[in-house]
Amino acid sequence: MLSVLLVDDDIQIRQLLGDYLSDFGMEVVAVSDGKLMAAALAKRTFDLVILDLMLPGEDGLTLCRSLRAKSDIPILMLTARGESMDRVVGLEVGADDYIVKPFEPRELVARIQTILRRVKGGRESPKEQENVISFNGWRLNCILRQLISPEELVIPLSNAEFRLLKVFIEHPCRVLSRDFLLDQARGRNMDLFDRSIDLLVSRLRQKLGDDSSTPGLIKTVRGEGYLFDAKIM
């Protein structure tokens, strides 16, 4: 699971982004200032830091410069200020990217994924390669919980969508009942009901570009459930 350290003094931003990013398979630790950021970094490692520019005490630029001097961890600057000079300075002191409030949370997810792909040079580590499943031109990275299209686009998946796709991949070319899929897709904090599995399948079909009228990947077996018609590699 991707781990993110979010540093922002706005409690609503921390709660909103924490909840949203967790839906995309990210573990978020949220703190309000530089001291708490340093304490969090001392306790564990993170895959990426989202750092607000305007913070109490040391500001984001100072913290970014300090962090970059001792670590190559990816840094995404987050701020309500949109002046071009702020963006330039942020990148000059070591930030990997810069996003201005207000923004769409989905854009933030896309920026995070782009940064990580760029930092890794587009190459997957041996450990990640062992956890990448290919099917019909698509790839599912089970560590990052990323779905990558045949055109090399990263398609965001919610936790439930990831779990459902993983179940399909683990049981290809077999009819799976709605009850079985419902049980497997339900997370600890999810309250899925019987017909919601159909909605979840519909959302997953959209992510996969699978035409619901004539699906090629996730086929409906009337009265029985669904079948994932793919060659797994």
C-alpha cells in the first residue's frame, strides 16, 4: 500500500484528503506542522510527502529545502497561492510538483501517480514486477493498487473496485455468484448491499472500457453472476 505523509494546518483539508486518498489504496498520515512532520518521518518511511506552503512555524519552502537536503523522497507542494514565482521557488528547492488550491482531489491522485512514475523512471522494481498481473493488455500493480491501461494511462481504483478486480483476476473464466463477489469486495468499513455489487461491476466495467451492452471482459451470466473472460499473465 502506498504511504503518504500529508502536512497541512487546515484540519478540513487533512480530513478530506485523508479520506479521499484512502479510497485509492493509500495509507495517509496527516500532521499540521513541521515539527510533527519531522516526528512522523523519524518513526517510519513514506512513499511521498504532500507539503502545504503556508504553515505555522517553518513554512513549506523551508521544510522542503531541509527535507530534500537529506532525502530523495518525492514531494508535492500544496498551496492556496498561485503566483508563478512561488511555483518556481518550490521546484527550485526540491519539490517534484506543485498544485494550487482549490483543486479536484482526483487531480491530486493523478499528480501523485505521475510523480511516482517519473521518480521510478517508469521502471518497476523486481518486487513490484512479482506483483504485477497482466491481462488483455492491462496491468494491475497489486502493491500500488494501480490499474494501467494498454495506453499506459493510470486508472484510479477505489478500494472496493481494486478488491473486485483482484477477485476476478484470481478466478478467470469462472462464473462467480453475486454473494461470493459481495463477500470478497466488502472491506472492513464498507456496508455493501446485495444489488450494490451490480453497481460496483458497472463502475469497474467503465474503468476497463468494457461496453456494458456487449462486455468483453466482465460478462453477465443471467441468474448466476459474472464471469471474467481474460487471459491472465
